[in-house]
Amino acid sequence: MAGDAAKNGHLLPDRVGPLMGETPLREPKGGVLYEPVFAGEMPTLPGWPVYRNLTLSTICHAPTVAFRWSLLYNPALMKKKDNTILIAELYTSLQGETRFVGLPSFFIRTAGCPLRCSWCDSPHAFSGGKRMTIREIVAQSLSGPEFVTVTGGEPLVQGAVPRLLSRLIEAKKSVLLETSGAFSIADLPPEIIVILDWKGQSSGEADRMLKDNLSRLRPHDELKFVIATEEDYRDARELLRSESLHRRCHVTFSWAFPPPDPHPLKPFPKEQRRISLAELAGRILEDRLPVRMIPQVHKFVWPEEGSGR
């Protein structure tokens, strides 16, 4: 099966197999391994990634586990010279979040992301995608607005993305990079605007955040806290104050819409209480935080769009 995975590429059919005795299978040249997507009493629900660590040794004791073959982030592959990028979609829309909300922008959504945030609104970008050259992507952006937003998925899992950013800058575009906070922003073109998401406890991915990234943010960059629960708000408030983040860059609090599907990608923490949009606004005012609250405006304008476009 490993040979088939290397030959057929990004995603092969799901399968259900015994947990005990399984070992992760890695394709040496392709970075392919088993990704556990659900373990427990409902193995008929593949597509629910619930574990941060993708090695089977971390999985809780469960009799069965559903697997899928995925081409996952492999640091060794990041160094390979490549001028192609897997693209989930290209489209023009209004910026729905960040301090640039309302501005027309050409969106480049890359495919692939190793994170599985509980409230993710773009699971369609986890896999698949069309491989395009940097030249092709830039050419399509030229007829669009001045602003270009590179988002995902997680753009920084693909080694050619920094070169794409440089080519877009050379094309006289104003470039925003939306990244998850789990990958270093150290070696990016200085002209781009980094929009760094900071995941709270409710995401299930808080321990993946790289704190070193905070010191790399510049005055024109933006740190976006995604707030879904009281705990998310409290942690964001304390980090903001302890690190004086508002003196380093723009800081926004983005209210996380409930997942569009009633079954989130990860079980929502039962001990946490969701915070409403009005409650979030009230807490920011009460605590006199020097931040900008920005709900995802595009989801009010186009609520029927699954990707929030």
C-alpha cells in the first residue's frame, strides 16, 4: 500500500484497522504516513482528526481507529526547491476579517494543513488541491485587486510559498499572509503583512503555537486571537498584557463562529463555555483592552457559503 500511496499522491481511501500493534508507515521519499482521524466508538466518522501528535504512540486506548493516507507536512520536504504549490482555490472577495476588513482582495487558498482546529471553517483545504506554478498563480492575480491574501490550509507547509510571496511583491501587490501560528515566520519577505492567528484552548491546538513568533511581529503585522470561549478570552487577555503585544503590532480579537457542521473536527472542550459576540464586546470594554474586535464579516454577508467566502 505504501507504493500505491507514493504513486497516487495526496489522498487515498479511508480504512478502519485495529489500533493495537499498528505502526505508522512512512514513505521515505514522499513523507506519507498514517494519520489517525478518529478513535473511539464511532469509527464510521472518518474526517474527525482529534489528535495533535500524528504518531500512534500518542493515541488513547481504543479498540479501533480509522485511518486515512495523507501527504503531511515533512520538514525535509520543505527544503526541496520547487516552484509549484498545491492550490485549493483562487477567488476574489472582500476581506472578511483582520484590520483590512471590507477591502477587495484576491485570495490564494493553499491546500494542506496539519492542524485540526475544532472550529475550522476551511476543512475542504485539508487535502486535494491543484498543483500550479508560481508564474501561473501570479498571472491570475494580476487582473485582481491590489491586495492579495495568501491563506489556507496553512501556506507555510509548502516550501515554495515564500517565493510566491516575493513574486507577488515584485508584481506590485500588497500581500497579506494568513498563517496559523504553528510555523516560523522568521524567513519571510519583509514587505509582506503577516496576519498571525493565535489559537486558544478551544481549538485543541493551543500547544502548537510557537511563542518565538510573537517576538518576530513588526508594527505593520497583525496578531489575531481567535476567541470562542471564556477561557480563550482570559488567556488572550493575559498574554496581551504580559507581553505588551499591542505595543509591538496590531492586535485583533476575532470571534469564532460555531462550526458550520454540528460535528466539529475535534470534540469541543466540555468544561469550557462559549462566549457570544456581545459578551466578547462587553468584556473588551470592561477590561479596557487596546485591541480591535472584528467578527468574521464575510459570514454575515454570505452565510450560505461553506468556506465562509
